[in-house]
Amino acid sequence: MARLVRGLLLTLMCALGGCTQWHYNLGETLPGAAASLATETGLDSREVLARLGPPLRVSAIPGGYVLGWESWQVTENVFGFSLGALGVDFLSIDVGRADTRNEALLLTFASDHRLTGGSWHGREDSVGGGRSVQPLVGLVPVVDVDDITERLPQHNWGRAALEPLPIGLNRAQRPDMGQGGVAQRATPTGTGQQALELR
């Protein structure tokens, strides 16, 4: 009986060899006082930067500028079942799900570097999930979080000088710098100022 139980456990462990869990932490976690900054006015930008650190997004606006901070925690779970380890290489079943927790703070400053207003929001949300049954060998992702887990904006600022001319000419419309406003991560590329970029 013990051999049968061990054999079943070994078979189950071989069949469940495709389970993965990924964690992404993007941006510094905002301090607890970040939400209260959205309701304060009159603070100097130096004081705000001392509390929050450098912003991820910057944009000029008439009479001043806006600074944006955001923090993302993304969890991706994929549960896979395959008989490939047993020599049966024609069936694979995958189930995946991704969840996020994020905070975003947008602060508006006048040209004299005084805080004039802001907005904060935080949410926990499901990015989505999926299931697949593959009768043949193949790698089909059931969850896709690439638009959320791309590199942070400051990693691209130095590279911006090397971009192709059509993109470089439209740098002012980019959501992470310039004068086109700011956009939160995972915003669809066909909306807002991103729709103005030439690709």
C-alpha cells in the first residue's frame, strides 16, 4: 500500500511540474502620508520631494507642472498540469490568474513651485486570467502582464536621445516626460496622449 501511495505522489509531482508564481514590485511604495498630500496646498516642491523622493512622471501644464508617483505590486500565478514527464507529451492544461495592488499620486505645482492640489487613489484589482488545454506541445501564455511590468520611466530617459526620429519628434506627447500630460501604467496605448505618438 505504501508503494502505491508513493507511486501516486511521484506521478502527481511529475504531472504538476508546471506551476509558477511571479511577483513584480515596481516603484517605491508610497508612504502613508502620501494620500494626505493630495489635499494639502502651499507646500514647497522641495519639501514634497524630500518626503516622496523623485517622481516617475513629469509634465508641464499652463502655469506650472505636475509630478506623478505610482507603486505597483503584481502577482501572477499559473497552475499547469502536463503528462510530459511520464512520456505522454500530447496534453497540457494550464490555468492562470494575475492580481495587482497599486497606488498613484498626482500633484500639481504652480510656477513658483508651490503645491496647488492633487489626487491620490489606490486599488487592488484582478488583471485577468485564462485557461488553456493544449492537445499538442506548445507555449501559450494564459496571463499577460507585460504592459504593467515594463521598465520604469526613468530607465528610458537616457535612451530617449537614441530613439528613431518620428518618436523623438513626438517626445513632448509622451506620458512620462514632456508637455503631453501623464498617464498611469497599463493605460491602453490608443487613448489620451499616447494616441498622438508616431510609431
